[in-house]
Amino acid sequence: MTDEHHPGAGSAEAQAVAALAETYLADLREWTTIPAISADPAHRTDLTRSADALARGLDRDGWPRIRRWDLRGVPSVYAEWPGDPGAPTLLLYAHHDVPAPAALADWRFPPFEPTVRAGSLYGLGVRGGRGRIAALRLGVRAHLAATGGQRPRVSLRLLADGAGVPSAASLYELLGEHPAELTGDLLLCCAAEDVRAHAVPLLRTAVGIRELPGPPPLSAAPGPGADERVDLPSLHGHAEALATLVRTAGARASGLTDRGSAA
């Protein structure tokens, strides 16, 4: 890692990310082999495999409460990790499904055969929902390693939507079925802009919640082919920023009298 990609290089969070990154990259590569295309009913089994893979990963990370919510055969994953006593709750929205791959003739590597070349990871979803969830998982673990704690500084609630692309289609119904769980003091949307544009207004309206600015977008250097790809330093920097955000979210919530309103 370099200071160019990691402004906080040398921090406890950066050191923890560096120590843990290979494990989470291996998880992401294995996850990317599952063609969880939510728009295609032929891939319902793959969506279940994707949800189960995520749930297993969260369990290995130590999340104490993990549930799979099925909505007409589409599985979403919900997880909670209580933080310090009296800490605010950070609601995290993400998605684990992927769109149908387009322009396959222009891809250098098959979309579900993740490949690392010259510091970039190639595969469908690596710069979308799956890459951001992998960075989130890594960031939470790095936060715990950096603070030496057994629980995060804030309480975390994660929803990984099973039908997030392109328009968070199932979120409205999930909010109706699970209102007690899908609430919090602060919101972080771990999704690309097309999904975020639909999910955030709905969450802000339904929950009355203030959105936190997220880490910089995941980036990829220009290159040949239409492959989806992400630069590994960008992925690691994203995780480091998330680790710092989890540590500082309690301070960001100070001054709130009601969800989404400042004192």
C-alpha cells in the first residue's frame, strides 16, 4: 500500500487492512464465481448460494445475529452487531445480486471467473455490490483489530438486498415486512450510484434517517476490454475508510435530537 492510495497509510486501520486483505480478497474471488443474476428466474438457486456464502462470511467475521429473508424466492441477508452501550445505530444498505453481463464479446475474462492482473481484480460485481460488501466486511474487522475491541464502536445493522440492481426493487417490501430491524440513527449506502439513487430516498423517507457521506467510489484504471474491474489499492482504501467511519460514526451522530435532524 502507498500513501497515494491510502491517505491514512500507517494508521492502525491501514495496518489492519493490510494484514487482513488477502483473506477477504480470496472470499470475494470465490463469491464472484456465483452468477447471482436477480433479473433472471433461472438463477434463483444461484441467488440462494450467494446469500448463503455471504451469511457464512459474516458468521466467520463474528457478526452475532444473521438472518436470511426470503421474498418470493429472492433471498436477502440481514445482520446485526451491537456496539458500545448507548452507541448510535448505523444502518448499512448493500446488495449481493449482480446484473446480467453485457457485451460479453468485449470482455477479456469471463465475468464469473475472477482474475487478478496487474493490481486489478476482474469479475462481475467486483466494483458493485459485492466488492463494496467485501470492503465493508474487511473494514469492520480492521476496525476491531485497530481498536482491540470485541464489538464495534457503533451498533451495525446490515441489509444485503437480493434484488438491488438496478433499482432496489425489493427494498420497499422489505421495509414493510421488517420495520423494527430496518431502522437506525445514521445511514450508509454501500452501492453504486444507480442503486443508491433509488435506495437512499426510500430509506430516508421510510425511516427518517440521515445519510453519511461514504468513502470515495471504487476505481479502476482504464484498460482494454469491457470487463468490470477494480483496482486492489482502491478496494483496500475503501475498507480503510469504512473502518475509520465505524470508529467515528458515534461522534457524527452527536447533536441529533431526532433521526435525521440536527439539534
